[in-house]
Amino acid sequence: MDRNFDLFITKQQEVVSGTELPLFCEYAIDFESGQPLYENEDIVTLTGNEALKVWIFRALKTERNRYAIHSEHFGSDLREHIGTIYNESIKQVLMQEQIKDCLLVNPYLTNVYNFSFEKQENDVKITFSVDTVYGTLEQEVQLGY
């Protein structure tokens, strides 16, 4: 029996491409402490790529499935590489894929690429490019081992 599933794929693409996304908003945070930023006793709100930088930071720093407040799709599995015995190139490839999996659930993000890993004393600094519906941005995240 010949089954053609292209009908479903085409329909899904039409729904996604036909949907207009509202302006992305997020609360500003201090990237060192993770605390919200205030101005005149109000939390600062960011929009567009600046808001997406905060979302990316929070998504990568939050362990997936650890907190009930987040859906199962929010967060990363990067902590599972802490203390692993893989060689560095294998670990970096795995981390790249997990970062992509973590971030591309957001419909405002379209591509993640140009990864650079810099191992520091107890951390790894990961720098990468992200294409968004608003343009391209550079992101840097430091993860502890």
C-alpha cells in the first residue's frame, strides 16, 4: 500500500509560515547574577533580538525537566557532559547538537551555527551565531564543569 504523507508535511508548513509572530518580549537580566534589572522600581523589558539573548541565556542555563514551572521542551541537557571522559572534539559536537536542540524549539530562532569553544579553568565559554526572525546575533554563554 502506497502512503503519501506529503499532505501532512505541506499542511504543517502552511500553518507555520502563515502564522505571524508577535514581537518577542523578555525581562532584562544581569547576565552575571541572573537577577532582573530594574529602572525606577520597574523591571526593564526588552524586545526583539535583545529579548532573545535573555531567552537563549536562560534556556541554556536551565536544566531540562528539573523545574516543574518549565515545559519539557525548555532547558538544556548540557550538564550531563560534566565529568565525562569523551575527548574534547566529541564533547564539542555533542554540545553543539544539544544547544541546537535546546534553542530551535523557539519559533523566533531559525539557525544556530559558528560554534567556538574555549576551555577555561573550571568552565567552558561557548560562542555561537544565531539567526532570528529579527536578524543575526552573537551569543556567548559560560558553563561550569
